[in-house]
Amino acid sequence: MLKTIHAALALSVITLTGFATLPAFAKPLKVVASFSIIGDFAKNVGGGRVEITTLVGPDGDAHVYEPKPADAVAMAKADVVLVNGLNFEGFLQRLVDASATGAAVVELTKGIEPIEFKPEFAEEAQEESHEGHAHDEHEGHDHGPLDPHAFQSVPNAKVYVKNIADAFCAADAQGCADYRANADAYSRKLDALDGEIRAAIASIPQAKRVVITSHDAFGYFEHEYGLTFLAPQGVSTEAEPSAADVATLVKQARQDKAAALFVENITNPKLVERIAAEAGIKVGGTLYSDSLSPSGGPAATYIDMMRSNTAEIKGAILGS
């Protein structure tokens, strides 16, 4: 794959040198976003001044993503590369090395206080870390002990937006006023969204705020809004829980009186359906965890995603 990527980069040299004499950013700022949620943030901040390439698109799973030659070409041409950080994009360093990009690689979780995975998942993450050093094909799935899904909290999303505006201003000073204005306007929308979510969760009785999802991607939502999420797959969508793990989760779901189970748009629903059958709990619908839906779907933007997830949770628990 690396040979193919390097060959693709060689073919792109003519394109790159062709713009060498143009004034800086006479054309839109070239931005690479690692996955769809970040791509949506970038679109809202950059507006018409940016040209965005998103590596892992709608319904894509960044945990298992394998870069393509076109990704390396986009990275090589980029002015700014926006990534989540906290080891979310396991493929990232290999792609940066293969592309030899000179762009700033900006980790958007900078300034966010990360939370740790729940104890049982933190232990699994450490095991994956050791395996990742021994097997190159698993390097992409090592999260470590910290939960990288910080975007599942709307206040954290505002930090992402600020960091994007800072990155765009550093790369395109002439457009800075526009980027700041766009970021401020979008942040106000996020404030309204945050209030909607808090009001919706507040309407759910405390005793019913326990749900099961496919993998452990909602820790920041739990921390911010007061739900409890249980997850059979732990930290990785590739994890295969044992029969004992499933039995333990079924027992915990019964003890905690989990109100509903949810599949995720990036995972196989069979495991959750099995647990639902064994625990006698209904499957409530689909949640969007690590990516948006395609255009026209219920979660085509970040704001739509958070509203859809909240509505699915509330509706499944309260039956409305």
C-alpha cells in the first residue's frame, strides 16, 4: 500500500508545482479533516474560504480505516490537517509519513480535559496497546487509557471549533475575521443545542437513565449529561467480547434496569440484538457515535447527530 501511495504522490508533483508562483491562498485554503464530524465543524468555521477533503466519510469507522493513495495526495497538498487526537485516528501517523505533508497537523482536543475509559475498558485498552506494538496491522486500534470521543459533549465541541478557527487564522491571516465570526455564530448554535439536550435528559427519570450501546463511545455524553452507558465491545469496534463478557453485561443490564439498547451506525447490530434477547430489553434504534450519516439522513451534521441521538434515547426510554 505504501508503494502505491508514494507512486500517487509522485504523479501529484506537477499539480503542486503548478501553483508555486500564485499568491498565498489565492485559492481556498486546502483542509483535510480526518473524519466526518470534524469535516462538518471545519465547514461551519471555514465557509467559502476553505476546500475540505474528509478522509473517513459518513457511516465510516475510523477505528478500522485503511488510507487510500488519494488520501496521501490530499495530505501532501493540504495547508491544514485537522484531527481529533487522543489516539482516535490510529492510521494517522502512517499517512502523515507516507504523504510527507508540510501542513500543520492540528489536534482539536487540545484544551479539553480528557476522561479515562471505565475501568474494564481501560484494561482492555492497555491490552490493545501491547498487541499494537507486536502486530503492525493492529496499530490503528490502540486508544490507550484515555477516551478520545470528546466530541460527544457539546461544550467540548465548542473547543474543537475554537481550535479550528485558530488553525485557519494561522494559515490564512486575511480570512481570520471571517473565521472568527463563523466560529462565534456556530458556537451560539451549539449553546442552544446543549440546552436542548440538557432539557431532554432532565425529562427522563433518574432511575431509567441506563442504556446499552455497541461500543464505548459515549463516555463524554454520559459525563456531561447524566446518562449511564454500558457497552459490550469496550473501546474498539473490532473487539470481540467473550461469552463470559456478554453474560456479565446481561447480568449488569438486569441489575441496573437498563431501559433500552441501541445499535450504532458503524457497528454490526447482531451483538446488541443478542443481548437484548437474553436480557429482555428492547432495541431502541440507532445512535451515531463516531461518524455522521450520509446527506439526507438523520445525522448529516453534528447538530443533527446530537439531536437525533438524544431523541432516540428519550423516545426509547419514555416510549414517545
